[in-house]
Amino acid sequence: MTNHVDAVYENGVLRPLEPLPLQEHQRVRVAISSISDDSLASLVDRGFLEQARQEVAAAGGDYTPAQRRIIDARLAKADEDIRAGRVYGPFDTAEEMAASIEENIGKLRAVKRKAKPVR
């Protein structure tokens, strides 16, 4: 299991900014990468965020009609993919997913070999 969680270093201790799905005294591996407030701020479009906040507030916390249309279209596409068998999984492990990918690559290569004209 891999989770990415922001944390703050205070008084010699890393304090996660959200609850962690861990048991007491469970050992974990921590990789540390620094987050610069300035670099993040430069990536954020403040105007877009404010407009989005206003739209959500105006919709009473629900999706706007435009957002709902986008969501409905994506759900319809997903349903179409499921009915057509264009989905794989679910997988319990990364190894299962990798094996599925390798299997499907093999099938695609076999189809391409059959379709390739013989000279």
C-alpha cells in the first residue's frame, strides 16, 4: 500500500495533515520531499479557484448543471466501455495488474502478426 500524505515537521516530529490508515506502532517507510509554498502558489490559478468556489456555493454545494453534464457524459462512456468489455480488473496487487497488461500486450502482438501481409 502506498499513500501520499502531506505533513508538517514540528519540534522534531512529522505530523500528518490528515488521518492515516495505520495501526498503532505499525512500521512504515517514509520518503521525504520538500514542498515550497512559493512554487505551489505559482501553479495555482487563484481566479479559477475563486470562480469554482462561487459556482459551488451558488449551486448550494451541489454540482452545477455544466458539471453534471460532464459527469453524466463520462459515466455513460464508462458504461459503454464496460458493456463492450473494454475494462480490466479489479486487481488485488500490482503484480496481478502487470500480468494482465503483459497478457494483453501478447494478444495485441498476435493480432498484429496475423494482420501483417506476408511478402
